[in-house]
Amino acid sequence: FSALYKTRISRSEQQATRRKELLDKFKQQRQELVDDNRHIKQFIKRLKKKKYNNEKYKNQLQLSEWLRERPEDLENWFLVPCPTGKRCLVVAESGTTKVYSKMGTFMFKYNSMLPGAGTAGHQITILDCIFVKKSEKIYVLDAIAFGNQDLINCDTAFRFFWIKSQLEEHDLMSVGATNEYPLIPIDFYDMDNEESIMSCFTRYPQWEGGKPELDGFLFYHKESGYIQGVTPLVGWLFAFMVPEVLGYPVHEKYMESKPTDYVDCLHYITVFDEKELKRKKRYNATENEVMEHETNHDDNIENEGEFDDVLEKSRLLEMEGISIDDGEHIECI
């Protein structure tokens, strides 16, 4: 147990250091920014260089790590309840709206009123979402761009308020012929407001009728930009971990999901990490085989969705944040 304790301290210190370095880098980039649209233009340019359709939107999402300990600056974080569903990227450009999986696989396209769809095809909107198939709703977590407005270098506080206001302004939460799936903003809570976060932690169910179900809680640093890939500036906890890590009580129903063999947070994360690392290796081996096949059938990738079976069988890509001793990161939500 002493070894595990030392490992916990080491990882927590490393995580705190990386957070500080990333925040410093982000602040420096913002100061050096001349063209507000520079990064979104670079982003679109990179996408056009991708050879295969499934590569265009691969690894574009911001992914979390385990929140291993209570941050010293907890008041500088937002709390976001995360629904159970499929993480995806919603892209409106060239007059159409398409949805891609976390690995860049085309899922489906639909009619929407997002800037970039329909007659606003000269614009582009890229949203970080969770698709809940049972209810046919898309829950919006974050955004990379909205109507050519670059949000990559905007801090979390601005992005969250911007998203909610834009979804309301464009009437994107309703369903109709021109908007086939509702885009639902997810409520976020200021960790500096104890009454607000307690209302979230002790609410059951999180959504009316328990649909969708709660998957866990995400924690976003208020001052961070949108960082594509795994970042310590977004943390993840299952609900039953919150009392141990943050010291806040949660609704008793959430504690019922705690595994019967649960020892503590560190032990759970260690076992979880090991299992997911093995799953990732198996997935990568399978993906390489599929990629080789896809190279010869690229024209049909959007219609056929060759990766869907592989992705559904490997729940890895819907699992939560993991960091490995050797520095390798397994993607999280």
C-alpha cells in the first residue's frame, strides 16, 4: 500500500505541474494571437490534407484524465454532469451536417440549422457532443467553432456561455424538418458556488425521468482553451468517487453503482487503467487491419461505416480518463 500511496502522490504532483504548464502556454498563445480566425483556418486546412475520410476528424476531441485528487484551485473549475451515450463530433459545413465518432468514423448526417448547414454553407460549426440514440438527442459538451467563430483559444467560461446562448438564439433545441435532432446544452456548475454544486451532486436523476442516465462527472478548468487530445485541464470521476476525492456527498443512488469489490479510488483507477490498456492494444491491432481494408474502399466509407462494428465491440473509446506510468494516455470522454 505504501507503494500505491507514493504512486498516487507522484501522479497527482505530475498532473498539477502539467496543468500549470498548459495554462501558462495557453495564456501566452492568447497574447500572441493576431488573427482571431487563424487557428480555425489552420484546423480546416489540416482536415483537407487528410487522405482518408475516416482520418479527417480522428483525434480532434478534447479528452479528460482521471481527477486523482482535489485541485488546490477547485474554485477555478466547472462541474459538468455527463450523460451516458456515444461521444461524437457534429460538423456543419458545405451545406450539410455530419456526425463522426471519436475515432473519426462517419456515423450519420442530418438536416440542421447550424451555421455551415443549409444556405449558410460558407460557414463552419464543429461541436463536441454526446449522442443518445434511445432518445435521438444530441447533448452538447463543448465547441471548437461556431459559424466561423474560432473557439479553440477561448477559455472554458466563454465557450460554455457562448454555446448555450447560440443554441437558444438559433432555436437548435427544437425538432423540425430543418432541424432533425435537438441539440441540448448540458448544464454546468461553478465549483466556486457550493450551493450550486451540491444541488448537482445530490440531484437524482440528473435528467427528467432518468433519461439519459448519468455516466459520471466532468471537471473543466475555467481558464483553459479547447485542447485536442488528452489534457489534465479536464478531469473525470464516476459519481461514487466524488465523496472520496472531493469531499462532497452525492445522492445515495449514485453510491449504489460502486463495485462490490471497491477498495478505494487509487486501486479502482489502477485496475481500470490496466484493463483499458489491454483493450486499447487489442483495438489498435484490429484497427490496423480495418484501415488496410479501408484504404482500398475509401469511397464507400461514409455509407458503409466499416468501423462501426469494431467500435461497438470495443467500448474502449467510450471509457473514461486514464494515464499510464510510462506516460501513455488512453483516451477518455
